[in-house]
Amino acid sequence: MAVKKRNTTGAAAGRKSAAPAADADTEQRILDAANSVFLRRGTAGARMQDIAAEAGVNHALLHYYFRSKERLAEAVFRRAATRLLPPVVAILASDLSLEEKVARVVHHELDELRAAPHLPGYLLSELNHHPERAGQLVQALAGVDPERIRPAIFGTLAKQIDERVKAKKMRAIAVEQFIVNLVSLCIFPFAARPMLNTMFGWKEEEFARFVERRRGELPSFFLDALRP
Amino acid sequence: MAVKKRNTTGAAAGRKSAAPAADADTEQRILDAANSVFLRRGTAGARMQDIAAEAGVNHALLHYYFRSKERLAEAVFRRAATRLLPPVVAILASDLSLEEKVARVVHHELDELRAAPHLPGYLLSELNHHPERAGQLVQALAGVDPERIRPAIFGTLAKQIDERVKAKKMRAIAVEQFIVNLVSLCIFPFAARPMLNTMFGWKEEEFARFVERRRGELPSFFLDALRP
DNA sequence: GCCATGTTTGACAGGATTGTTAACGCGAAT
DNA sequence: ATTCGCGTTAACAATCCTGTCAAACATGGC
């Protein structure tokens, strides 16, 4: 049971800022461990003890830093969601060309998910069990209600699509369908990875190749579907 | 605490067949309740007591019929998966035209999922936590190893695609990408339903309209992507 | 060296959860 | 009517899990 502490010498004083958080070493280690365990086992399936073990600390410490399991779970959830959603929204709301947007979303998502394969399954599962969190989430990320930012985000994209359609350079499609199609194609394969692996008889390596190939083909597949 | 029993009078004798199961009334009621609770809360989040309550029986009965929570969970999982996968495989492996296959898969999936919205989230989540079940599953459904049936299923589809491509009537695409794209577009929106609802500010009714529209547009969207 | 403050731990309380068991009810066969 | 056996239940046992606490510990300031 080799123990290791290491509180990077100094600089561990300033607890007590009103701001959300910005702290030490152990707290981070706990968050990392929680992230790992929650993503692997799901919130309900995870045990505080396991997280403590993975962080190499006594499980009372988890409560010292994060009060309760639920709080810890929320922290992990926020962290996970932050990693996946804002970039997509930012890209879609930017003033890039449609082609560029599609390509960037595909590349960003696939790269991100390649590194954290459990993310989609975890997020989808959590959102299904706690739908209310979706609202809090969007709100937390944007700083305001969903209501307020929605037009800003989808407005630009919708206008872009409309113009294209009017110029007969693209088939008509609702913004919602556009977005859902795009993210479906990006995210689903990761959420369904275990299923795909057995259905196609893949090992991890072959799944990786599949994704690599997909990264290249998906943008044109998607855009081709909208050719007039 | 109103109690209700009701063992539909006669016809509750024949327990004791060597075969998997084919039985009475209570067992079915328990399975239904378990299905409902497991899908809503996830396997780890579900409590035997809740299932018993929803089935209107003492929780010891769950153990009488299904031995343990894990066994019950497996039964529910099998049932859920059976509902979603085999039809798709059957359609894809049939000798219908490509257009027809795509349309049927889309319609079947969307109709099925409309009735059981929690299904995809549940299945994906379970498969992520117990990847080994995927194998057992395919095996159970087909009666043999995945290895054995894979060519039979994807062979026909692959040949169909190849012919089209050679005749210059379709862009080249790997069977795996073809299938993954198709089911991604069908299943993902349901798995992500809570997210979509908040992102777009939908109520259930608007989500339903979204799906209805999707049912009509998805087949051509998908096929158009493959036009030469 | 000694105190003050924030960190870490072992031990434990309280409660929830799964699983077991012994008895009861009730219909079917004799 | 009696017996037999399945279905059902209440009560219980055992474990597991979260959350709390007081005490030990480390560390920087004096």
C-alpha cells in the first residue's frame, strides 16, 4: 500500500476565495480519479471508495473537498460536458463557411473522443437520468439562459443555410436536422463502440483505423448529402 | 397500500420445461416492471424494491423468479437488445434493394424508438459498462458465434454496394461506414433527446414532430450523400 | 521551540440494499 | 377431506455505502 503525499511544498495556502475554485494538488487528483471512475462505471455504479483508492487517499478526503457524492458527480459532469459541447457551439456560431464548419466539427469531435472514448456514453447516460442537468449545463457554459443564446447560435447557421438554399447550391434542410445529423455521425460511433467492436469483430486498433478513415470521409459524406 | 393479486384463475400450472422460459403472469409482470425501472434509472441506479413496487409484489418474489439482481438485469438487457438489433440485421441481410433497405431501417428504428425512448440510452450505457455482453448478445440472438454469421449479413450488403459503385451509380463507401452512418442517424437523436430538448427549447411534442419529419427526410438524406 | 491553520486519516454511525428463510395460502390431485 | 407443491409474504441477516468526527499530522509564522 505504498503511500505518497507530496503537497508541492509551498503555494498550498490560499484556500478561501469566493470564486468557484482554483486550488491545490490533492483536489485535482481526486477530480481526475472521480472522472476516471465515473466515466467508466457511471455515476450510480461508481463507489466513493474506488475513487479514493484510485486517487490514493482516504475516502473521507473526498467529502472534505467535495461534500457529497452528488457534488463530486456534478463537478465531473460539468467538466466532461465542458469538454465536448462549447467547442461545437463555438464553431457552429462562428463566421466560417459551411464547409469549414462541418470539417472542423468533425475533426474536433473525433479527435477529442478518440482520447476519451467513454465520454459520450457517460454523458448520454447522465443526461437521460438527470435531464434537468442539461439546462443547468447550457446555462453554466454560456452564463445565461439557453433561451437567450439560442438565436445567437443557430441564427447565423440558419442564415447561412438559407442563403445557400436560395442560391440553389444546397438542398433545403432545417437547422435542427442539420445539427443533429452532424453530431449524430460524429458521436454515435463512440457511444456504440463496444457494440461495433463485436459486430464487426474489431479490436481497439481496428476501431481506431475506422475512426481515422471516418475523419477523412465524414465531412464530404455530410456535405454531399446536401448537394442540390 | 392497496394490494392486488390476480392470478388469472387457471392456466398457471405448466412450470418446469427445460427450455429457457415460457411462463405465467407474475413473472411477466416483474419483467415488465424491471424493464421499466432499469431503462429509466439504469441497471446500477435501479433498486429491486422499486421494481417490486411497480410490479405490485413483494421483493422476495423477484429473487424467487430471477435469483439475483444481475440475472434480472440480464433478462431485461436481452429483451431490450432483441427488440432493436435483429430487425435491422434482418433488413440489411435481406435481398431488398438498397433504397428499400435504407427506408425500412429508418422507419423501423424510428417507429420502435418513438415508443421506447429510453431504449438507446439504456443499451448504450449498459454496453459501455459490460462490453462482454455484446458478444453474448449477438451469439444469443443468432444462435452461433458472431464470427459465423458476420459474412452472411454484411456479405450481401457489401456486394450490393460494390455493384452500385462499379456501375457508377454510387460513391464508394465501406460497408462498416455505411451501416454506422445509417444507424447513427437513426438512434443518436433518441439517446441525446434530453440534450436536444434543452438545446432547442423543445417540449416532448416538438421532439415528436422533429422525429416525424426526420422519418420522411432521413432516407433521402442518406441516399443523396452517396450519389455519384 | 511552539502555536495556529489547514490537511489527512482511522473508526464508526446510520441507513439503504441485496439476498435468504420459514411459514402461510390456496388450488389440484388423490 | 387430506395432502402436496407452487406462489407469496413478512421478517430477518449480512453486507455495502455514504457521510461524520475527533484526533493525528504537517507546515509556516512567530
